[in-house]
Amino acid sequence: MWCPSTLSLRCFSFLKPYPSSYRNSNYRKTTTATIPIAGCCLNSLMETAKTTTDEFNVGIFSYVSQLPGFHAILKQRYSDFIVNEVDKDGIVVHLTSLEVPPQIVEAIQEGEKEILNQIGKSYTVEIELFRSLAGDSDAERLEAFITQVATQSEDNSYIYPIILSPNSDKAHRTAIHNFFKEKFKFLVTDTVDGPDASRKCIRVRLKSGVHSNRVRNFKKLKDRGDQPFDSRGSNNWPQHLGKFLRFHLYKENKDTHEAIGLIGKMLGIQPRSFGFAGTKDKRSVSTQRVTVFKQHASRLAALNDRLIGIRVGNFCHVTEKLLLGQLLGNRFTITLQGVVADSEDTIKMSADSLGKRGFINYFGLQRFGIGYMPTHLIGAALLRGEWKSAVSMILDPREGERDVVRKAREYYKESGDIEGTLRQLPRNLIAERAILQCMKKCPGNYLQALKAIPTTLRMMYVHSYQSYLWNHAASVRVQKYGTDEVVVGDLVYFKGDDTERETLGVNSECEDDSCDDMYDCSNSDPTSGTHHPERKNTHVKAATAEDISLGNYTIDDVILPLPGSRVSYPTNDIAKVYHDLAKKDSINLAESVHSIKEFSITSITGRYRRVFQKPMALEWHASLFSSYGFVDLDIWTNSCYFSLYRELLLYTDGSIPLAEMDLEKIAKDKSKHLFKEEKRANGNEDKNPSDCMRQPMSFQNDIHPSTDHNETEDERGLGKSQSNSFCDSTSQGAQMALKLSFTLPASSYATMAIRELLKTSTSVSTSI
């Protein structure tokens, strides 16, 4: 029976999160967001629905625990969401140094000295060998070029590349490239277009860095010919150094692609020269590992003075490029501001429950895009073979975008002018620009236009639809069978098969190897594309009555499939959720209506995902924030697997970050070092350096709470406000914040953990 005094938003027909046949009397037990009917008009209900239905529409509508939750603001500031990658060895990635290590500087200097020594020697023998390989004209051209390099003084302006004779024999061109690599280490070659389509030319140029002025001159656009320099010629590379420079990328309020694109532009190299394990959210402060092919650390370090909201450091050389998915997970430090709860015990119980019982391992809202057109709807169109419809969904105007983007979309829809639209469309809209560029060459070929989108990005749409089905199946599994026990027909991995189980060990940062990711890399996902090893059917089984009676499996073992050709479905009625929802979208999970493999459900392998996830190394602790610093109030610990270190903060100025970021730690360490040096110079070794470090906080003598009640997009609260809260009675004018730290595997979403903690939709928070 529904309570007559309240009406759940989920009752409205326009909020159908799943087929009505799956609704049951147990559903209301996990419903916490209800609206009193008395004194409430339909318009206000509709308005509330607009801000709370996003999660329901993508299958997110259940919780693990029945605790009431509390009110808090998620991501009021991007510094409230700190993400650090956890690398494959379980080390958390931090930015700890902006300097180039001396050993790297020495190695590069030795390599440059070796190259410079080669320029002065005689190359008569090598030129004659080249004559027999390439012919007289190219040999004479090369000889003149080498003479110019050897005799031209440092202050001359240019040494232009030479172009060898056109050559249609690829094997012969390869032999010439290899000859230069072996005989002329101070030169670099690449291939450029020849006079016709069947013939190519080899371009020969001086390696950048041989003379400092030539590094600058050769980066000028007019010297690049028809193609940009490729990364092979970007450096004088010592043979004993790894070909990839690995560094830690620290960024504030920027996504990974944006940050790397900016760095690449400043270095004059293509984004494909970079590698990373997973993309990080824009609205956050994140640190992650990145590799770049054959670049000097000094060049990147020099960018720190010019970059805004980005820093690079912790440089070292490695032999392999980072690839998507090469991480264990992410370490999160999340500050929830504006906390309002009935009592401190409410917060304590919620945090303890999150640590002990975990959360439903949903794909978060960022998996489905934050715009007017959810990505899973585009994925459904692709699976149906509706190419034109999919293109329209990607290009059409949508709500909530910046004016410049909205106007560009509207202009194209009204005029069909591709050239004019491309001039207006921001370059970060990669999918849209790729489609338009292709349609300019192939008008009306919508499938080809879709294929022009970079692979990881275009596959995001289909992956999003898989996630949509998975979320609904997980919700129905929880609603129907609860969160405590395995039931007959649940899928599990065979016991003793450890290869499928996601394990995560986290060490504190003690080296310049650390990493953190905040959400499924397949978000690329942005959001993003972490690649997980495919699960084989032989590793998966449906739990039997005997398994349950023997206690072979626990609720933590339950998994559900992301649909594909090589997955099994549960043998209970949860399998019906997948097929019924897909059928509603005119999709058959067992067969495809077209032959385009990458957009075909029968050609996608599929994989499995655990239904419940526990945050690892969860910690929070209680402190009072005043104008004079932090004072510990209370600390709780327990002996369970999770380390609980609870941090409750009282604050009066929401503009002051409540968690320390990597860049702040570097500045603090530098200040301590300078302070010690000053003490030594003054002969005063007794003064406590912490006295100096605390000084900035003591200047906050006149802090007043904000009286601005206009709620912005970044300041919307989560959960239900309580009229009488312990926060109100603790300190007049002060607000409460809760700071948590925990680690999640790469495929899990921190926002879903926070959702479980607060018992409210993340739809009303700033999306990540």
C-alpha cells in the first residue's frame, strides 16, 4: 500500500525507469525522495521531476542500505573533488616535484654532445654508400646539405630540409630511412606527398635541438611542408634513455583531453604522441600519469610558467607508452559541503554502512552524457542501423550548452552550411567536427560520417547503451532479491578463479609513481574507455541451490553482464529485464539488423561487472574548522577491513578549500625548505617552521557566512534538509562539511558511492 500522505515521484507515468511489470510492493522500501501532496501544486511536482528523473531514466533507482541519508552539496567547488590515479602496482599518483631530475639533464646533454661531435666528421664514405642506394642526384643533394650543416654558424637563420627524388617503392624508401638512422644520427627523415598519388618523397632535416636557434626556427609553420613534423624527429634521443617521457599531469577544472591538447599545441606535437591510462573528470582536481614520445623533460617543465590550471612534473623515461586501462583504480578525496543531518550519529552510521556494505556499482550519469541528448539513445540508434538519425542526434541543437555551441548547431540545422558551421564550432567538439568534415567530402553518407568519429569516442555510444541495460538489471535485481544474499540463478565467477576478481591494493605515495582515476575510463568515460580484459563464459556460472546451501558465494560475488555475443545471462528472471528493455527500443540482443560489426550487438563481445562495490581504504575524521586552523574533535576507528578516519569540518567561508591539493603541498614543502635555509643563514635553528606555515590561516579574522540564497548550478544541495540539525546547534553561522577519502577500481564511479551515502540523486548535483 502506498502511504496516502505522500507521493513518490516514481509513480508518474512519464518517469518510467523500467517496465511496469517489474514494480512490486518492495519498491517503496528504498524510496526516500517523497513529496507531500498537501500544499503542493502539480507544477512544482513537475518542476522537481525535471531535476530528479535523470538517474531513473538510465536505470539508477535503488540503494543498498535503508538508512535515511542526509543533506550535502557535492562539487560546490572543483577542489571538493580530488582524484589521484592508482597505478598497476597500487601506488597513488601525486605531483611532488616540478623540476627535471639531474640524471635526465645529464643524459640529454651527453646525447646532444654525441650528436654535435658527429657533425664535424667526414662523411665521404657514407655519401658514396648512399649514392649506390639512392643515385647521384640525391647523393649530391645530401652532400650539399651536410656541408651546410657543418659550416653554417650558430647565428644564421635557417637550415631548410631537403626533399629526395620521388619514389613509388615503399621497401626502397624504408631502406633509405634505415640508412639515415644508422649513418646520420644528427638527421631525421620522414615521408611526404610526392608529385602524384603513386609516389612519395623522403624529407631530410636536421634534428631539432642540435642548435638552440634551429629548434625554434624549425617549428615555424612555413618550414613544415605539407605535413606536420612527426614525433620521430623531435629530439636528439640518447640510446640509453627510454623513448617515452613519463610525467605526472596535475590539472584543475580541465578534462584530460583538453589538458593534453593544450600541452601538445604548445610543444608543436600531435595528441596521438601522448598516452594515458584513463581520462579524468573536468570538474575536479586530478593527478594522473601520462607518457609522451621522445620529448625532453626540460621542454615540458618550461611550460609550467605558461600553463593555467595545469602543471607537469615527476619526470622519468620509460620504454613503453601508457595505454587505456593500465591502472588499478583511483583515489578520491571528496569534500561534501553544507552538511545537514539529524545528528552526528546519522553521518557516522551512513559512512560506516558505505564502508562495510558498499554501494550498487552503477554506471554514473557521466556515462550517458550531461547534455540534452543522452548517449545511450544515440547508441540505440546505431544498434538499429539508423545512421541518419544518429547523426542528427549528435549534431542537432540541445539545451544547456554554451551560446557559441548552440548558435553553431542552430546555424547548421537551418542552413546546412558545413564550412560555415565548422568555422563556428569549437574544436573540442570532436565528434561533431569529424562528422561534418566527412559529410563535406561524402554528402549524404551518414554511416561513413559516423565512422569518421575517433574509435574510442564513437564506441562510447554503444557502450552507453550496454550500461543503460546493465543499470536497469542491477536495480531490478536489488528490488526483487535484496542486497544480503545470493539467489538461485545469479551469475558468479567460479570459486578459485582469481583472474576475474577485481582486487586493489593501495600504498601511500612514496615515489613519483602514483595514479588516480575517477571513473570508468571508458568514459572517455569521459567519462573515456578503460579497457577491461574480456571474461570468458567458462569462468562464469549461475549459482545453484547447492551453492547457496553450502555458502559458496556471498552477495559480493554477484555479477551481471554487459550485453554482447559472448556473455551469459542470469538464469533467473533478471535476464528478462535486458530483453524487455531492448525490445522496447526495437533491439534484439540475439541478432543484428545490419552487418556493421562495430555497431552490432552480436559482434560486441560484452563483459561482466560486479553488482556491488565496496570503497577501499575509506577514511574520514572529525575536526573543527575555525579562523585559526583545524582542531581535532573526535576520531573513530574500527577493526574491519576498512580504515575509517572520519573528518567533519565546521567552516564559515565556502571559498576556502577544505582539502589539500598536490600543488599546495609542493608550495608548502618549498616554503619549509626556504624557511630552513633562512634559519641556517640567520643562525636560528630553534623556531618551529609550523608557526610560519600556519600564518595564512590566522589572517581570516573576519569570516562571515554567505547570505546569498540564490542557488547556482554548482551549489545545489543533495538530500533532504532537516529543520533541526546538530550542525545548527554546534556553531551559529558555521556550516558543516564532511571529507572522505577512498579508493575505487577503475570501472567504478565515486558519485555512485556518494549517492549511497546521501540517499539522493546525483542528478541535482554538478555532473561529472
